[in-house]
Amino acid sequence: MFLFTHLSPTQIFAVGLVPFMISTASVMGRVILQAFRFEYFIRAFIGRNVSSVGSVISARLAGEFVTQTTPSFIGGEVVRIAFLTKNGVPAGRAAWVTTMEIIADVLVGTMLAFIAGAIAIYNGGGFIGITVILVAIPTMIFWLSLVILSAKRNLTLPVLVVKILDKFISQEKAERITKSTNTALADLCKMSRENFNSTQVVRVFIIGIGITFLAFVLQGISFMVLANAVGLDIGLFESLLATSASTAISTIPITIGGSGLAELGIWAYISRLNGIPSLSGLAMSSELNVVIAWRIASYHVPLVIMWVALMRMTMYKFPFKNKKTLSPSSLFGRRNKIPDTNGDLSNGDVDKRKD
């Protein structure tokens, strides 16, 4: 950005240190809220003695680092599932918790994206409005279809994926991966069928949706603070829609963590873009300095904190190992007659499953 635009570091940090710190704190608040949602889903669907709250939050932060450094924000679920299975949770139940997280994010994110797109079209930003809506539709359809299908039938690893595994790794290892993945998917589908018939799940999911919405609000605050610091009159609602539009655009699987797409999305939204943007127009935009400052505060600085959590999780031997025996079933499971597919797991049993 410094090489190809008229901006200098001085112009970018003209937003001020205090607004910059508030913006960063707002984004970290969003990440912490998502971590508490993860911990809440674990307690609701699995039980209270999986691991400590601090370890769960650290694992969620570690997973978020992976999410924020991959195209289309994927991969963090693998870290969270690995953390849960290491603590004795069956893979199917671990996948159910992470799936609920994804559905909450997708549902809130796409709804806000649709609202943002509609308002942008109404205000004259037809191009950015239509783009945001078109990007959000496939994401919502895919995840809702996955949830509906999982409640009706057992899903298995696609044949194409199996063929790719056979091509690049040994047949024995490919068969082992396929078998374990299909077992986890079968457990996930079983939990989908059991939980969708429970009114208790509806309450848990509604609370999760509420936490997710608050997280999106904090994301909106992060941009509003910086925008008003440089004299842009942007309220919380407009900032919420702008950051939601930016998040939707960032999911296009082109760059790592949506780099470039996030900046382009939020700039196009606040500029009410009504045509294909030109690089010269973007480079000379008066809002570019606050857009870049927001990206640094909301992405690069939190990324360092998330990286520390990931290093703590991966560089030390079993840092999040739960030394307690996992109970046969959680209070939620007993209440909804969800059978425990794993039985009692001592530490030795966990090691055997891992081997």
C-alpha cells in the first residue's frame, strides 16, 4: 500500500494512538466472545469437565490464527477438533460443536451481509451491494444444505477426495483416514438427528446467535472509532454493515485472510461504489488511510496475540491435556437422551485412541 499509493505511515497513524488501541481492543473483544461461545457450546453439548476455561479460550485463539491466515477463513475448525479429541471427546461430537460455531457465524454474517447489500443498493451503491449479496448467497446455501442433509442421512467422504488420497499417500494410510473420517461424519450426523429434535438445542443455539451478533457489533465498533477519529461521520449501524460487507467479500478464496479484499470491501461500501473500481481511484481515495489503519488494528495486531496462543498449544507437550476423566455423558446429553459413543475415557484410553 505504501509503495503504490500516496499514503505515508504518518498519514495512516494520524488516527491517533488511543482510537487505534480502542479499535484493536474491540476486535480482541470479538475474538474473546467467540471463545466464550466455543466454551458455552462445549458445556452444552459435551460437558463441563472437558478442559479448563483458560485452555478452551487459548485453543479458540489458536484456531482463529489458522482461520485468519488461510483463504476463505477455513482451517481453524481442525485445530479446535484436535484440541477436543486430545481431551477425550469423540470426533463426531467435536465436529458437532465446531459445526454449530460455523452455522452461527454464517447465519449472522450472511443476514448482515444481505441487509448491507440491500441498503447499499438503496443508497446508490449498486455494484458493491449486488456483489456482497451474490457472495453471501452460496455460503449460506452450502452450510444450511450441509446441516439439513446431515440430519436426514449419513454423510461420507466424497469419492473424489478418496481418489486424491489414494493418489498421493499409501493405500493403507488412505483407508485409515477415510475410515476415521467417515466414522466422525457418522457421529456428526447422528448428533444432528438427535439434537434437532430437542427444544433445548434451540435455546442453546439462540444464545450462540446472540453472542455471535455481539461479536459482529464489536467488529463494527472497531471501524467506527477510527473513522470518527479522522472526521468521517459514521455511526455504529453503518459501521456494522460496512464491516459485515467487508467480511463477506473477504470470504472469496483468493488471498490469505482476505488481504486486500477486506480493505477493498469496506472502502467500496463506505464510498457507495456503483461500478467496477479503478486502482487509481482507490489509491487517491481520502478514506484509504483509515481503511488501512483499521486493517492493521483489526487484523495484524490481533494476529500476533493469536499466534502466541497457537505456539503455546503446539510447542509444548500436551499443554491442554485434561487430567480428569471425561464423564460418560453430559447433563445436556442425559437430558436429551443422547447416548455416549465413547464410554468412560481414562488418560490411558485417550492415548490408545490417539495411537
